[in-house]
Amino acid sequence: MPARAMKFFSFYRPYLGLLAVDLFCACIASAITLILPLCVRHITGNLLGGDAADPVGDIAIMAGLMLALVAAHTLCTLFVDYQGHMMGAMMESDMRRELFAHLQKLSFSFFDEQKTGQLMSRITNDLFAISELSHHGPEDLFIGAITFVGVFLITLTINPALSLIIIVFLPLMLVFSLHFNRKLHRALRLSKQRVAEVNAQIEDSLAGIRVVQSFANEPLEQAKFDAANARFVESRRLEYKSEGFFYGGMSAFTQLMTVVVVVFGALAITQASLDLPDLITFLLYVGILIEPIRRLVNFARWYQEGITGFNRFMDMMELPPAIQEPAEALAPARVNGELELQNVTFSYQDRFGKVFHDLSLKIAVGEYVALVGASGVGKTTLGTLIPRFYDVSAGRICLDGVDIREFSLASLRRNIGTVDQDVYLFGTTVAENIRYGKPDAAEAEIVAAAKNANAHEFIMALPQGYDTEIGQRGIKLSAGQRQRLSIARLFLKDPPLIILDEATSALDNESERVVQKSLERLIENRTTLVIAHRLSTIRNADRILVLTADGISEQGTHEELIEDEGAYAGLYNLQLAR
């Protein structure tokens, strides 16, 4: 069995008991459907033949039996519809959960190449049809098989010649359905790609709505959306065209089968080889046969939609994380914080060239080191390599003398705290955003962290204090307030190694002064690497490194580098002159 098929069936494992009961009820419902026409045949035979001693009593008994069968059929159908659909919904939920967990393991390099809207479509739209396929798939195939076999065997006992009509039609219907199924599959896959493009366009436009409106470019964004939307509609046109031919053809086959049975049955009655009750019964079974055909047609639709979504799901699940950890990974609760880069070379992709080559440096435990240099020399990139958001192309990075690739990712990243220029806050309360640094933190710990970050005062001035909702990405707060909340998160996390990436470069002077005080408190007794834009903020660094395209060109204290009158002194004097 192919690996993807095995993976799909593995999602049934937690629900095998429910699936067994579902199929049992489906079997009972199918059996009742096959029995009811025999009851009708018995009644019509008694009425038309006049052989029963008490036809009224006989009809009453059969009516009671048929009512009981209908009641049982209704109960079984209710269970199949309700619990079967719930089983499908739970399987869909399991797949969505597994996909989300897998996406969280993928590295920054993966997300660099993806659009958020398309990933959202993979998690939501692509899996919608899985619920119907996982429920209706086994059920429709099971019911269809039982009904087909039952109808054929019963009609064979009534009139073998007429029953052969059914056998003649089935292969024709099979060939027809396979042909249009292939077309429908291609159309559905294209449709899912197009709806992902629409989602990506919506996400891109709405995420940048402030830029859109500030440039008065709403018509431009509307044009982009209209183009993506038109491509989606065209893909839907192909889908519905294939679907229309498929459903229309199958309906024509079933109607034609009924007409042929009526014509040949009438001829058989004129030749006395068939009586009217048997023809009525035969027509009832042809009518019954239409139901499993309809189910199989629906199954074909759900199969195409579901398997298309599942294949897109598996395309994502089969992507291995670029960042791997060893089977026996080290997981220290807390490291000392000694950091060393040994001949590190890195490039995002070969075609972009090397960001830096053969870079080496060492930062002692508790040392405060600042990294400066022109834009594009790799300062921010260096900060992303230390927590292994990307892996080095050559060389190694060591923490406490151990290659960081020997650590588990969770342990490594628990021991490293980062504060970026572009702070990300979640669209929840102030308290929940701070608690992100330590999910089990008590309220007192959150308040203490906020005070250390110089955030408590402005938080208490908010309408609901720590329970204030701050909007998506913390949009209701100023840049300085957002930065202080991110610092409060790190106080709560309490990592021994801190990386500050131009944490104050986007702030005004007053906000920078407040944030700088909280940062100075944060880095006390911690190994700290500061990627600096404003050189005035790093005058107290134990060591300043000047990074260029050729590596580290200068290092020393602020005073030493100013006296050397090199690249650092030039950058510093240029900023002073502004």
C-alpha cells in the first residue's frame, strides 16, 4: 500500500470502534432497503393473485412489519449521519492539528519562501472535504457494495434476463465515471491552488492596510484582488463543467436503465414470462439501485475533493524541517552563556552568495558585546544563527563549549532571549503577552517583570490595566510601549544569553531613554550581544565589534575605538553630526 494511503488510513485508528458501529448501522439500513420491496411483492401478489385466506389481515401484518423496518432504518440512518459526520470532523481536526504542529517545526528558510494566506488555506480550506471523504468513503462503498450485490441476486431470482440489463449498464457507467473523474480531479486541484492565491492576496492587502490607505492605493489593491478572484472563478468554471458532465451523464444512465427495464418487462408480461407484481418489484429494485449509484457518484466527488486536499496536506507534511536536532540531544535546564563562533560561513541560498565567511569571535560569560557595521553586512543574520533559526553553512557555533547543534531546539531557545526592532505582540491582553515568556507565571511574577521593564506605570494607565486587549500586533500601543512589553517577556523568561537587535532604533528620544533603562537592567549579569544602530546606546559595552564584508575589522571599547580613528570612529562622528 502506498505510503500516503497508509497515512490516510492511520487517522481512522482512534475511531475504529465508532467506524465499526457506523458500518454496522449502514449494513442494517441497506438490508432493510432490500427487504422492503419483497414486502411490497408479497402484498401485491396476495392482492392480485387472491390466494390469501385473509388478505386484509395479511396486509395488516405486513404493514406492521414494514413500519417496524422503516423505524429501524430511520434510527440507523440518524446514527450514520450524525456520528459518521462527527467521526469525519474529528479526523479532519486531527489532520489540521498535525499540520499546524509540523508547520511550527519548519525553519525560517521555509517561511521566507511562503505566503501566510496560502499556508492558512492549506490548514483550513484544503482539509474541509476530508471530513466528508473520511465519513462517506467507507460508508458509501460499503452500502453500495451490499446494495449492488443484493439487488443483483434478488432480481436474478425474479427474472434472470431482466437482471442482465443491470450488468450491461454497470461497465458503461464505470468507464464514463473514470473519464470525467480524472477531469474533475485536475479541476479541483487547480481550484484549491486558486483559492490559496486569493487568501494570500487578501492577507497581504489587509496586513498592509495602513500603507495602502496612506498611499491612497485602494484601487490598486482592488485590481490585484479582482485578478486573483477572476482566476479562482475560472478554475471553478472548469470544476463545475466537469462536475456537470459527470452528474448529468450518471443521471442519464440511471434513467435509461429504468426505461429499458419497463420496456423489456412489459414485453415479458405480454409473453407471459413475467407477471405484474414481479415487474413492480423489479422497478422498485431499479429505483433502489439508483441510490447506491448516487452515493458512488457523491463518493467520487468527495474522493476527488478530499484526496486533492489530502495530497496538498501531505505535500506539506513531507517537507522535512531544515533544522534538525540529534536523537540524543542535550537539554540542559540552564547554560552559563559562553558563546563562540568558530570559522562560521553562511549564505541563505547559493545564488545569493555568502553573507559572511570564516567569521570567528568569542563572548565570555556575562560579557556585554556590541556589534556594529553598515547595513547588509550580516549583523541581524548573525543574531538568527545563534538560536538556530538558520544553520551555518560551514564552521560551528558553540555555547559553553558545545556545538549548538548538539542541543535540543527547545532547550537552546529557552536559554536565549531576543529583542528585535520589529516587536511582535499577540492580539490578546497585556498580561498574556508578558506571560508568553513563562506560560505558568503567577500574576505577581508578571507585575514584577513589567516593573523591571519600566512598563508597569503605563500598563496601569490602560483602561483594564493588565487585562487590556492590545489589538493585533499590539497596534493599540506605542512603539516604546510594545518594546517594553517584549522586554518584560524576557525578564519573565530569564535567559542567560540575550540578543538585542537594534531594539531602540525605531523609537523617539524619550521612548529610547525609557527603553534603554529597562534594557540595562535586563542585561545585568547576562551574556549579551547587542546589534546596534544608534552607537550612543552602546558606549558602556565591554567590547564593540565592527563587522564588515570581510569580517570583524575592529574591536575594543568605545574609548579605544574612538582613539584609533578607524571605521567605528567614522560612524560615531557621522551620527553625532546629524
